[in-house]
Amino acid sequence: MAEITNIAIAGVGGQGILLASDVVAGAALCAGHDVKKNEIHGMAQRGGSVISEVRFGAKVHSPVVPDGQVDILLALELLEGLRNAHRLRQSGLVIADDLRIRPAVRPPGAPAYPEDVSDRLRVSAARVIIIPATDLAKQAGNVRAANTVLVGALSQHLPFAVEAWREALRACLRPALVEVNLRAFQLGLEAALRQAQGRPHRS
Amino acid sequence: MSETTTVGTRALLSGDEAIARGAFEAGVRVATAYPGTPSTEILETLAPCPEVYTEWAPNEKVALEVAIGASLAGARAICSMKHVGLNVASDPLMTASYTGVRGGLVIVSADDPGMFSSQNEQDNRHYARFAKIPMLEPADSQEAKDFVIRAFEISEQFDTPVMVRITTRIAHSKSLVTLGERVEHEPAGFQRDPAKTTMVPGNARRRHQLVEERTKALVAWAETCDLNRVERGDKRIGVITSGVPYQYAREARPRASALKLGLTNPLPAKLIKRFARSVERLYVVEELDPYLEGQIRAVGVKLARAPSSPRCGELSPADVARLLGARRASVAAPAADLPPRPPALCPGCGHRALLTVLKKLKVFVSGDIGCYTLGVQPPLQTMDTCICMGASIGVALGVEKATGRSDNMVAVIGDSTFIHSGITPLVDVVYNQGTTTVIILDNETTAMTGHQAHPATGKTASGEPTHTLRMDDLARAIGVRHVHVVDPYDVRESERLVRDALGRSEPTVIIARRRCVLLDRGRPRVPRQINPEECRGCGICLGHGCPAIVDRTPPGRKRKRVEIIAQLCAGCGVCALLCPSQAIKEAPANG
């Protein structure tokens, strides 16, 4: 199934996971691919784990990515990245925001938030890129655009023209939010570029 | 109609959006629904269309009755609901099968295998057989649109309601759809024809015979219907499947022969037998109950030995690969020691404030369906029953009648749920001299499904102003003499009212009214903070489970160290009222 590319986007309800997956799906569509995406969002605004998946290629059947076949995992939060890292292919890539959000509810006996979450994430996949997406979003003008920063970083690892991404952003966002998100996208793209050149972002 | 991304006439649509688009193109005039995951977006997508009358009905039964009326007046009508909604609407469904239709009538059932957002995972395919109506099962968004258009045609051709059955993975997955134009269908108007539309026994007996004749005609038609298709491939393996499991089977066994069923009631027995003869090993791939398998075995078709299909939960691509003996990618084990992240009531949620009072009073809580059901989780743990929409009140009355006491249990129900099916059990409480305490958690919206309007919001599905149902007046009209409205943020007054109600030998209705915080995001807020000098470290503030209040106690230390995260704090002030040391204060501006 190598002719299909599988992207998983994980995070916490309210972080804009579904918007990010709409943008990725839209860009794949603009680039001429068959596209399917799935999402589980009944509780998306209540602070629970949320995941959405985008698949594209010549012909996509299942909207669900089989375990072990995720090519790129976009993690809007470190723990949610770690939770889904086992679903990656052996050659898989993680792109994560350097952000920790503690679960709102800690049932009795549940483990604490792993303090070494970023170290564990770094060894969980063949390639791991952690960028300060939330800080970059603030820099772009809206802290809530961290999802778009990560999408910008993702764009460096997918073969779509920048115009396909911009078109998808414009289609998925309210007009008032387009400018700030285009800036966030650009900052994410540059951060990924620096990582690829071995010059990680310093914040 | 809104689309996510459109290229020419192709759009990336969810199954729900595609169903709405299909209904729109089919010239639907009336669309009705009650919100329920994963079906809600069908009506939400149609609501802005001026060509279509859309309504949020008080419940699914009413929604279907309105759609039946529209159909009998000659208009095309669609009624959508989640799987358990069809239980509520099953009464009109069973007899609408007898009356048949004038304008096409399509009923969408959105099932939830895996219970992502439901109290059970019943397989609603049984309803189509039970009601003796045709059922269509799309396998992606394009089919969802196309099948809805076909469903209207079949409905009118065979004089029957038609069910379109989807699951969460169809409803909430997006795939490409080619868009078409709307074709208008002018309603002919209502005509008097009691033999068809007035189901007294004499008429219904004749209509039942027509239903049986209709079923025979549908069975014959199913054999050649193009909604079912044979995909010729490797003769050694054949798969009979429908819906999203078809996609998993195609991916697991791309070269296998497949009989892909789009019409799953009635089944084409001859086609199935022919397909079975054309392959060496035959498998059935389906989710939840052995609905296809049982009927296929019943016509004498032998299936290959296969690992048993999981009857519980959602079918996964890996399950299907295993059933079909396909090679699977090696999969790493998930990290085992990670903290779970269940959804939680939002900071500032009025439900939490009220549930905190119930926790303090140590009463049993007969619960219902809504955000407040999250109160079952620690640390609140104040939800002792949850059965179905509206059950809280009847269950509490039953406990009272069985035990002779009602001073240790309250019924808790949301505003939309109360209107859905809490009114009749409240009538029962008064009529049968119960003394139940009913707390309506009124957040002025249908929050759980994404903030839909309901009759007490004063807004219609399309956002027009309308009459606002007053639930306090309604409770008084039912005969409840003690009706109170309280702001749940005022935990002291709430506690007083609940205590009084529990001690009273008459029914009480307390409406705890606080608008959903997600609707008031722009409201100015004053976050709270803890003064460490006044804090005695008792941890009471942690006991109500607010996501903004975080335990920072170092390991081994008994006295709690607690922090309020200013960015998350909604400024409701409930924690400050709960604090026995008055250590929680308003944070200074720009602090």
C-alpha cells in the first residue's frame, strides 16, 4: 500500500485538529489526489483525546489508516503524540508541538503525565521533529494557530506546491483568520526547513 | 450548501454532508431531525438552504411524524437521527411502512459501532427487516449522495419509506463527491384517501397485505438492482460485504472477488447464490451483528471457515485483514503507562457546579444523556444511572416506589433532553403521587452535539426567532407546585433548594440555569487564584474536577499544593465558594 500516504493528526479537543486535517485533505485534493479523511469528534470540545486521519493517493479505499501504516504523525501535544506513535510505519516521521497539556481528569490509579514525554517521543519513531509551534503561533499573531504552524512544517515533507496549501487554507478558514494563518503556516515551514538543515529553532 | 474544499463540481464532503447534498439535489422540501452524534450534521448542512424547510424536532418520533406528513402531502421529505433515535421513532416507522408515501420519504439511521458517543451499539439494520422497508447502505460519501437520491426514487416507485443506514465512519469520513443540480419536486398537496392513510384495523389489514406484496416486488427487483454489484477478481476468494467494511475488505484483499451490496434489505438471494457458486471460498465481512451472514446461511449458502467476526465494537481494517487471512503490517504495541485523557466538563460549566452540590449531599443521581453524564467520572462520580433519553425521571420514580423513600435520590436531566422525553415522566411523577426531585440542568442549548437550538432557546434550526418554551411554567402546568430557578454558580442557594426538595413529600423541579460556557467564550472573565498564605491544603477545590485547578503536590507530601491555571479559568468563582479557608480570590488585572 505504499502508493497511499497516511497522515494522522493527534491532539486535545479544542486545539483545531479537525481544521488541520481539513487543510491537509484540501491540499491533497488541490494537488490532484484521491483523498479520504476520518475523524472522531463527538467530544471534540471537551478536552478529550482527538484524532483525525488523512489518506491520499491514486485511489483510497478505507477512510481509516490501518495500524502500523501511518507515514507522518502530526502531534499538537506531546502526550497525544506518544499515545499514537506505535501506529507509525518503521520509517515514520513525527512532527510535534513542544507543548504539554495535562489531562483534565486523573482517575485514581492512573499514571501521572510523563515528565520525560519529549525524550520518549524522540526515540519513538525513525524521525522526530519537535518545534515550538505554540510560540510560533503567538509570533504569527494568534496562539490558536499552532495547528497551522504544524501544517506548515508538514508541508516540507509532502510533495504539494505551496499554492495548494494556501488554497486549502483559504477554503477552510473564515476570511478574517486567513492572514494570520498564512503567517503561521510560513513560520512552521521555515522551522521545519531549519530542522532539516540541522539548525533547530531556539526559543 | 457549504463545502470544505471544492474543485470544479467536486467537493470533499463528509457522509453527513453528502446525504444532505443528495437530499438537496433530489428536491427535498422538508428535512427534520433531533441532534445526535453522528447524524447531526445532516440537518445542519440543510438548515441554511432556503429551498428546504428544516426543523429540529423535540424528539425523533415527532421528527418522523412531521416528515410523514410532508410525504403524505406529496413532498419529498428526509428525517435523520442517530441509531437510538430510531427506537424513539419506531412507533410511527412501523405504521408508515403500511401507509406508504406520496412524496419520497427517506429515514437516515446513523449507527455508532464502538460507541464513540452513544449508550449502546445496536445494529439498526434489523429495523429495516422489522419494518419491511428497503434499506440502502452507502460505503463512501459519493454513494451517500447518490443513494439518497435513489432512495427517494425507490420510495416513490414502491410506495414505501426507505431507510439509509450509515455508521460513524461513513458519517464522519470525508471523500470526494461530484455535485449535481437541484431538481425540484412540486408537492401535489394532501388528498383524502383513508384506505391508505387512516390506519384503523380494517384499513391496516388491507395495507399489510400490500406490504407483503411490496416485499415480493422488492425481492424480485433486488436481484437486478444496480445498487448491488459484483466485482470480478480472483475466483479463489469471494467476499460479500456492504458499507465501510467493503472498503476495509478491498484494502485487505484488493484482488478478491466481491459482491458489494448497496441494498441490504431485501437481499438478492439468487444473486448471492450465483456469486457463491463462482468463488471457491466465500466470506461475509460485516460490522456488529451477523445480519448478512444469518440470511445468507438461511438460503443454503456455505461460507468458508474463518476466524469469528468481533460482534462487539467497531470493525477495524486489521480485523478484516485477519478475517480474510491477509498479510498485515507488523504493529508495535502502544505505550502502556500513559495517562488516559477522557473528555471532561469544561472550566466554568454550570453542570459541574450543581453536580458538586449533589456530591456534597451524597445523594444518588438518576442521570440522563448529555454533557452532565461526564459526571460519572472521578472526582465527581455523581451519575448513578444512564439508560436513554429522558429515563432519569422515570427511573427515580421507580426507585422511590420500590423503596418507599425519595430523600436520597434526585433525577438530573438537561434542557434539551427534558423536552425530548422528560415531560411525560414528570407527568407520571405528579399523576402517581411521586415526590421525586427533578433537576433540569439548563444550559440553554443542546451542548453535547454542538449547540443546536431547541424549543426553549427561542430560535429555530435556521436561526429565526420563535416562541420560547418556559420549562418552569410547563412544570407548574403539569402540577408541580414547587418550581425553582437557580444559577448553579450560586452553590449555597442550590444546596438549600436541593435539601428542601429532598425533605419534602411533594415533587420539586429545580431549573439550574447557566448558559453553556462554550457559547460565551467572548465574555470578559476574571480568573481566580489561590493565596498560598491562606490555603490550608485541604484539596476540596480539587474535588470538583475543574480542568483549570491543578494538583501540584510534591510526592510524599500530605498537604495539597494547588494551582489555578489562569488561561483555563473561566472565572465562575465556584471554587472560591467551596473553599473553607476563603483562600481563592479574583486575580488582579494584568497579573
